[in-house]
Amino acid sequence: MKTFIFLMMLAVLVLVTYQIQPAFSAKSKSDSSLVGSWKMIQKATDSEGKPCPFVPEVFDFFIDKTVVLSNFGSSHLPYTTSVTPEEKQIIEKRVPELKGKNLLLIKPNPNMGWTNTPMVYAYEINKNKLSIILQGFSPATFEKK
């Protein structure tokens, strides 16, 4: 009987591990492309050509899923590019310009929920260039240092 219970527990553990690994691997891959330091080469501007005060000159993304923004001091802020379908729907309803785009969410307060953060960006990576889009502004472009 003990062998049967042990084998059942082992089977459950294998199944759980198998189900978690693909999701974790995909998440790590998308986030890993951001890791590193990105320096602005083209500013985001509003319709009058004024620069956006909410986009930093430098993003420093770390493996531990934190980011340091040059316009936000030296604090390591949590970030994610992986949101649930429900979170994505809430964010896209709040910021329609970001519908269907890759989302980058940064929490200025770690206790805040992802859907409540005011730091919501769309992003795209093409080779060593990062484009950041913030509601109401033209895209900012960054180059990996």
C-alpha cells in the first residue's frame, strides 16, 4: 500500500511539473529578451512635439524581474510582460491604444496589483532595438548597451 501511495504521489508530481514547465519556459524566454541596459535613442513626444516625462532615458532590466528606471531613482521595481487574459482585458479596456500589443507593466509599489499600476507600456523588440509606447505619445526607441 505504501508503494502504491508513493507511486501515485510521484505520478502527480511528474504531471504537475510537466504542466508548469512549458508555461515557465515561455515566460522566461519573453522576459529574458529585455534583460540588460537599454539607452534611449529617440524620445517619445506628444502631438505638440513635447517629450514624454514618463519614459526614462535608460531602462535596466534584471533577471530577477526587476527594473531600474533612470527617472525613478535607484529602486528596483517589479515588472512583468506576462499577464493573464483577464488582466490583459482590464488593461486594454483602460488603455485602448495598447490593445493587441505586448504589454510591459511596472509596479511603483510592489503591493499594487498588476491591473492597477499606472506604469503600463506596450513594447516591441527588434534585434537590438526596443520600442516603448505610452498612451498619448509617439514611440520611444532604445538601443541595448
